[in-house]
Amino acid sequence: MYGGTISAENIAVGKKARAIKNISKTEDIVSEKSEYAVKTILILAANPKTTPPLRLDEEVREIDTGLQRAKKRELFDLKQRWAVRVRDVYQSLLDFKPQIVHFSSHGAGNDGLALEDENGKVQLVSTEGLAELFKLFANQVECVLLNACYSEVQAKVIVQHIPYVIGMNKAIGDKAAIEFAVGFYNALAAGESIEFAYQLGCTAIRLAGIPEHFIPVLQKR
């Protein structure tokens, strides 16, 4: 008979092979979707009334402009929250479910990050509090960028729960902070890894002639 003898065993083998093939196709589709899934970048900005002014609007504008002209701009969704209070942080994490969280604010080292209270004055958020918060969102957040002075303290603790955390080991000027952020997000939007993006951010500071390229520090889990 054309095609040879058909047996129950042959049918079973055929079904098994087809099932494996289908599983393989499914895995390929899942992998492809993961590679091209849209990632949300959440920027949380705070400049309390009683603190020196920061060029936060310029920083966010430059980041947004870079993403808009990037090769893979459709893969990133930029969300912003300004004059951020403590409750705004966790509410924004709940609302937007971001993969990348970017803080632009003043830092106070061991005393925490400076957010705002109901009157627009400084409210420091402790390192332990931030770490516990990100522990709750560890299944979705991939990277946290603390663009604030002396924030390496927070980065070293948050990285226990988040794969990549960038903090500053000293005070960093506005210009250097902006150059780093623009270089970092331009690289991500071009399809590069977080580690490459970090290196480009540091290089961008150096290319701008600013001697602060050693201040951003990447922590990896």
C-alpha cells in the first residue's frame, strides 16, 4: 500500500511529533512577543519648594525627544508623575505597571530620597521603605534609575529585589544627570541591553566634557 503500513504505534508517534512541533511554535511565538513587548518607563519627579531647583523639565523633555526619534520608539511608553508624594509612588506603580522606574529628585544619602508632602515641602522616604515597596513589585520592574545625589545607598538595598538598579555615589550636577539619562534611554530605545545603556550614559557624560562620568553606579542582582 502506498506510504507503507499504518499502525497505532505510528499514529501515536506522529501525534507526539506534531505536539512537540506545536509546542515549539508556541514557545517561538511567546519568545517573539516578549522580545517586542512594549515596556513602560515611569518617571517620578519631585523638587520640593524648600530644596534647590532642579532642571527636571529639561531632563524629561530630552528623554521624551530621544525616545520619539529612536529606532524602536514604538516599544516604549513614557509615563510621568510630577511633584510626587509618597502615596503617588505606589499608586503609579499600581496604575502603570512599569518595567523601568526613574526617580528625578534630591537625595540625602542614608536619610533617603526627597519627595514632597501635602504642602510641597520635603518628605524623606527611607531606604528600607523603598526596598520593601519594590519587593512587592519585583515581578514586573526590571530596572530602577535613581537620578538623585548620594542614591547609591538606596540602589544597594533595592537591588536585592530588582535585577538592575542605578544610583549615584556622590552629588551629581543637573547637566551630568541629564546627559546620563538621555544616553541611557537612547540606547534602550535602540534595542541595547540595560548594561550597555548604562555604559553609554556614563560615556555621554564624558563626551559632554563633564568630569562626573564615574558617579552613576550600576548594581546588579
